[in-house]
Amino acid sequence: MMPLLNVERLSKSFGTHQVLKSIDLTVSAGDVTCIVGPSGSGKSTLLRCLNYLEVPTSGAIYLEGEPVGVRWRGNKLFRMSFNELSVQRQKMGMVFQGFHLFPHKTALENIIEAPVIVKGKTRQQATEEARRLLDKVGLSDRADYYPRQLSGGQQQRVAIARALAMQPTLMLFDEPTSALDPELVGEVLAVMRQLAEEGMTMVVVTHEMSFARDVADHLVFMDGGVIVEAGNPRDVLSNPQHSRTRSFLARVL
Ligand code: ADP
Ligand code: MG
């Protein structure tokens, strides 16, 4: 079966600094892949390359078999137009460490914004769907609250609902709980766990090792812009093969 996401020899440099060094990664539909690794190892850059928020220096990304960000014309590759790229980006919902909600819009308005503006849904359709999503993330009673009236955990759950409103085929999470007070982490992880159980394909950069152990199908350890080790999370966590993985795990577990 064709993988949902396929990353081949992806490299990214900023000036002379090579941040990603020939990354290969395959994600099957319905899989949860957790990416762990020390700060500065290139995890965020990898996620941002997947949806072309960063343009890779070399290598290729395929989503459902289609090259991301580029397309063939004859036997030559060309960068996509902004409109073509925007259609592909809609398939990849992204949730960041900081929640990036529109501060002057309510939770409901945040969620319906893109479906109405980008997808051309009617306000009524989008609102019905948003209410369903708010219910899903446990916030049906917070539809009319502004971000500043919500806790960090609630804001992040709105951000997840907002990403889901675009009906993505793939969800990308970049340390979604790192900015939260410890007591709020669990409610966000619970929503992510539920999404995983419903079969959403997810790539999650996280420091939450117990989430990775329990929920991930695949654990990837990155260091210095390379994938040092990858595999079944229980195997990698209990029996790491590389000294770099062992020393990282010794610090975080
Ligand atoms: P991680 O998410 O694993 O902490 P990042 O992907 O954020 O790592 O960063 C990897 C490296 O790339 C770091 O050394 C960082 O300083 C560098 N980097 C990230 N984004 C940029 C940028 N826009 N310009 C220059 N350097 C960058
Ligand atoms: Mg990061």
C-alpha cells in the first residue's frame, strides 16, 4: 500500500548551517509517529518542511503519492504556485506550541474562519461543524469565549479543533503541550489520544515520553539533523541501540 506521507532524502540548510541531513521518513495512513530529540536537532524544521512553511534545500516529500510544493512539467520539476500549494497545505493540519488563535475572535469564530474563507463553506455549515468539533475537544460550553478567557489547555484544544475543521488527511503537532502548565497537559494529550484512536494520521513532535510509548506506532529519535534511530516505541525506549539515544533518554525519562 502507498504510504500517506513519504519523505525522501530531505535536507535543509539555513545559509551554511545544514539543519536537516538526508531525512527519510514514511508514515502510513492511520499511523501515529512521534518525533523526539534534543532542542536544536531539527524537529520543528522537519515539520515545517513537510507543509512547505520552509522550503527544503533538497529531497522530496510525497503526500498521497503527490509531490509536495513542486510539480512535474514534462521532465522538469517546478515550484508550485501559491494556490496549488495552499490546496496541499489544507491536507495538513498544524498545531504549534503557542496556540496562535486570533485574539479578537471567539473560539467558534476561530474555528469557522478558514472553512468559510478558504473552503467557501456557508457560515451555517461551518458553524454546525465547529460546534461538533468543540464538543469533540470537550469545549461545547466555550464557543463564545475569547482566547484570553480560556486556559492554555483550552486554547490548545480550540487550535486542534480549528485544524480539524479543514478536514486534513494528516495532522502535524509541534510540541503541542510544551507551553502548558503541567496540570493542563493531560487534557490536550487526551484529545490527541482520542484522535489517534479514531484513526487520524499524526506526526507529533513531543517530549511526552509516556504519550509516545502508549500512543505512537512509530518513534523517531532525531539528533543533529539526522534520524539516529526509529522503530516501535517500546523497543526504542526500553532498548535503545545508539549511545546518543541512550543519553537523551537518560535525561528525559
Ligand atoms: P528543534 O525543533 O529540534 O529544537 P529546530 O528545527 O527549531 O530544532 O532548529 C534546528 C536548528 O536550525 C537550530 O540550530 C536553529 O537555530 C536552526 N534554525 C531553525 N530555523 C532557522 C531559521 N529560520 N534560520 C536560521 N536557522 C534556523
Ligand atoms: Mg522545535
